[in-house]
Amino acid sequence: MNKAVLVGRLTRDPEVRYSQGENATAVARYTVAVDRRFKRDGEPTADFIPCVVFGRSAEFAEKYFRQGMRVSISGRIQTGSYTNKDGVKVYTTEVIVEEQEFAESRAESEANRASFQQSAPAPAPSAPAGDGFMNIPDGIDEELPFN
């Protein structure tokens, strides 16, 4: 079984492109910084995992995921290789996302985003619900990757 489950923070806003052809499909790429449980002196404290998501889920990531946001994803690890323009073989490893979701409330996300964001901040969000969960705007049921 090939299954990966990650919880971490987005290192930047998702990058979305569309496949060519009659039925163009959205392809989103983002990197998740996952803290290491045990840390040794002189070693990195996080791993940076490249992730790829397709279709409506990619469009969802583009619309709602932002740099610094804590997310939970599950999917499969996929390896590959290609030869670059210099003739050197490059090996790749990435997670093909099957499920993705928010892993913190909007208030927590906004408080933590300031420490991760290098560009201008996004417009101020509406106030979070009293239960600590993020408000989802009305009328986007068809856009959500889960029902």
C-alpha cells in the first residue's frame, strides 16, 4: 500500500496551471513544510514535501490555500525521473494528493501566516465562528472537493 499522510504549513501559495486540450484540467503544485518530531543539532527541523493535486481539488487549493496555512493532506508517493537540458538525470519524489483539508481555524491561520508571509498580506478575513471553525461561504458546495 502506498499512502502518505502529512500535516504541515504551506511554504507559498499554490501554483496552478491548466493542461492543454479540449478538457483542460487544473494542476496545482505546493510544498508542505512538515516539522520533524525529533531534532538533532545542525540538522533541519522540517522536511519540505512537494505536492501535486488535480482537477476541482486543485482549483479549491488555488482559491483557499495560502502561504503559512496549516493543512492536512493524504495521497500517494510518486517517484520519477527526467533528463534535464544539460543531459543530467534528475530524480523526483512528490505526493499526489487525494484528500486535502484545513488543519486549523481561520483565526489561527491568520495569526500564524504573518510569520510565514513575505509578500503583502491578503485582505482581512471575516470573523471566525465562535466554535473555532472557519466559516465557509454560502454557495460553494459544488466547488468543495468533499461532500
